[in-house]
Amino acid sequence: MNKTPLALLLALAVVAPPLAAETQMSAPAPNGMTVPVGWQNWRLIAVSQRSDGDTLRGILGNTVAIDAARSGKTNPWPDGAILVKINWKQKVSETFPAATVPDHLIHVDFMQKDSQKFAATGGWGFARWLGLEQKVYDKGDVAQECLGCHGMVKNQDYVFTHPAPMP
Amino acid sequence: MNKTPLALLLALAVVAPPLAAETQMSAPAPNGMTVPVGWQNWRLIAVSQRSDGDTLRGILGNTVAIDAARSGKTNPWPDGAILVKINWKQKVSETFPAATVPDHLIHVDFMQKDSQKFAATGGWGFARWLGLEQKVYDKGDVAQECLGCHGMVKNQDYVFTHPAPMP
């Protein structure tokens, strides 16, 4: 196989193709954040389950976030890091009852680190889009609602997620 | 910004950099499978939780698998598809008790579709590597042990996982 840099780049392009831009159609969040294009292709940081509401979650990060997670530099997370938490309602697996698996998508939550732009909310921009149609969540004061919980972990830069151990 | 194809490819290369090759040091599985280089960069297909053993899982796929998952062509999965299930012991979050989060890594399981090569085991090669050191799991007849459960879902091409809904 011809291993020129260009061939390598082409191979990588297949690994992470650009997504269709339909999510860009979603309205911006109250703080001005827009849905990052291609977040569905971001890499895994962790998973979680919540007993209040019975949800399963996958937490992905953009390149800045992944680099920080894999080098242990997450307190604070660097400017430019974006985390996304995908929230599914959970259900019992139809084929393996001891397993809990994703049901429908409820919402997708983003945290974007920008110490200056979002200085008023801990250096993080918070945003949520609902359902497969990614309708913006804009009821009430979204940022303060998010900080109501995330403020509990100010000492870990407002982020609950710890990167899960990976080989 | 200069949007030439080369610039785009360079940008994508940053999105999915090649991983270090240390996982290649793991011994091959009994069926000859080796740890796929860079699986930690694969994209998310689903998450799950298991009450028998108290584990959280992330399921990723290589490009062939992701293309199949996103186009709904997973019964059968195409030859060349590789799925990986990362298994963590679960623990209660120290900062949010309603949340269950990953503790240590237990094992990483792969299913590789090759209808001819793995015809004797439903068209799938099964392999497992243990812990962060990725020690090969080779006790007993691994393939038959895997099929002992996966055979239950022969009608969905031996795969329990359904791709989780994504926007």
C-alpha cells in the first residue's frame, strides 16, 4: 500500500467523514451557542446511567476535549473543549433482560469551554437541544438551571464526568 | 478560511489522529484476531448497563460498522464490520449519587464480521482482551462461550446491540 501522507489523509477522511449539515438548522441556544457540526463523530469520553429519570448517557468530546481527557489535563479543561452528553431514556433489553439499553433520544447537552466568553457561567457555555429534531431548549434561564447542578462540582471545573479508563 | 480539499483533509486528520501502536503488543486471540489499532477512536453506536455484574458499557464501531449502523443495514452486518464493547465496572458517582459511572476497565470485547473466515461461528470472530494491559482472554473455547449467549440472537445476526437513536 502506498503510504504517502496524502493517502494517509484520505484514509483518515474515511474514518471521520463530515456529517450532513441538517443539525445546523437548529435554533441557537439562549447564550448564542449553535449545534457543533459533526458532533456525532466525536470520540467517547465516558458513559453513565441515571436512576432519577432512568436514562443512559454517552459523553463524547471534540478534539480539544479528547486530547485533554487522554492526557489527564481536565482541571481545568482547556479553552476550546466541547463536551456533549447524549441522553437516552433507558429500557430493558428485549433479548437479554439483565441489560438496560437505549430507548428514544431525550436530549443532547453541550458544555463549551471559553473562559472569557462564558466568564459569567464558570467559563462554560451550556446548551441543550431536544429530541431527534434537535429543538433548542430555551425555557427560563438555561445557564442558571445548568449551573444549579454543575456548580456543585466547581472544584472539578464544573464537569461531573471523569474520563473513563481506556487502554 | 481556505477550504481546499487538502485543507479539509488536514482538518479531518486532526479529528481522528492515528493512535500509538501499543495495543498491538497484545497476544492474538485463539481465533487469530488481533486488537484493531486505533479502536479507541471509533465512533459510538450505543451504550448499555448490565445488572448481572454491575457494569457499564460503550459500544463503538469501525467505519464499516458505523456506515451500516447509520443506514440501518445491520441484519446482517456487512463483512468488514467490527464492533467493540468496552466494559467497565460501575460505581455510584461521588458527586451525584443518582448517577452510575465507570469504575475500572474490566475487558474489551470485539466482534469482527467475516462470513467466510468465521463461518463456523455465525460469520463472526469473537475476541476479548482484559484490563488496561489488554491481556488476551484465552481460557477454554472462547468462541463457543461467546456463541453460548450470542446464539440467542441469531435472528439479529448474533448482535445484541441496536444502534442508539442519534440526531
